[in-house]
Amino acid sequence: MEWLLEESEIIQENIKSVKPRAVISVRHPLRRLVSAYRDKYLGGLPLDIYTDTYREKRDLLESWYTRWYNYWLPALISSGRVTSERLYATYNNHSSSFGKMHDLITTAYGDSDEIEMLVKKFQKATFSFEQFVHHVLWTHELRLPDFHWLPVFNTCHPCYYHYDYVIHLETAMEDVRDLLSLTHIQNPDEYPFPALHVTKQGTSSDSFYFAYIPSHVMQRIFQIYALDFKLFGYRKNE
């Protein structure tokens, strides 16, 4: 985080006396899914709202076509709105060659005229949260989940690397201050922290997203993130 890297007189005074520590930051798995949906799938708004003005107001760097190849076209396929024959044919012939969904999509479709036809047809498409959750499961079945919903266990390998501290995003300010105190940094309260408004219990709006997800689908989600729940102290009903 940029605010942890900010140079200040306080940091300069203390940095030489601090022993390096390995820190991992985590977030409740279900809240990560809601965040990914709001960001990458515009919270259910039509795709054509993703204009330059929309991006500039939110400091988003990804172009419309980057989102199209990485997120929207794959989700149109997983939801059945775009036929999947070409994608599965490519996947079955070259499955070991793909590290990301983007690689599979660009190999299967390239810059063909069909892409422009699909863009024109679906530029006002929307994605419900349930469609997004099914898409997440679909990407896991293909072994090509996006980083934004890949379990932390798979990205940070906590069984192989020793982390001295775990910072929960829901209580990040308190956790970081505790970390600074434990490392014997003087005057930790003088560090400039951002204003975070995430609670340990989440929000009613987060819970609302999952209210209409079928129980058997939720069980599959819990299975995927089982180790994240267990290792980082989260409960399913938080």
C-alpha cells in the first residue's frame, strides 16, 4: 500500500532499528467477491457506462477492451449468452498453454470480426451477482480463476512462507498500529494512515448480495475458500 511506503521523518528515525517482518494482508473471502463484482462487473450496471469519464472519476486504468477480454466476454460465455464451442475447442487443444483467462480468450477469438459484432451486440449487457458467482465457479473449473477471486492461500502460499503478522483489511488501521507497537517503533500513532471504512462484520449491502444465491452454490464457494476461512480466522456468517 502506498501509505505504508510514504517517506516521513518518523520512518527515517525508526527504520534502522526495525527488524524486517513478513506481513500478509487479507480480506473476508465473500467480501472479496462483492468487491470484484462491484469493480470488474460494474455492480450490475450496463457495460457502456465504462467510459473514459467513468474511469477517470474512479482512477481506473484498464481500457474498455481490456475489461472485455479479461472479464466481460468470458462471463458472457459462462452465462450462455455467447456460445462456448470455440472456447472449449481451443481449451481442449491447448489447455496446458493458458495461464490466464485472457490468454484463452485471445487465442480463441483473436481480433476477428466476430469480436466487433459481439461488442456491438453486448455493449449494454449487464451481469447479476448470481451470474458473477457462477462465473467465478466456472473459471475455477477451467483452472483459470482471475487473481481478484483466487484464494489467498493459492497466491501467498502461507504453508511455504512464514508470515510474522496477518493484517485483516476490515481492521487494518488497528492491526497496523499493533504491528508497529510490536516492532517497537516509537510513536506509532504519528504515522499517516488512510481513512478505512470497512468493518469486521461487513455491511448489510454485502450480505444482501448473497441472500438469493442458492445454498448448493454457496457450498461450492465455501469449498473453494475453505482454507482462507480457516487460516485467516474468518467465519462464513460474518
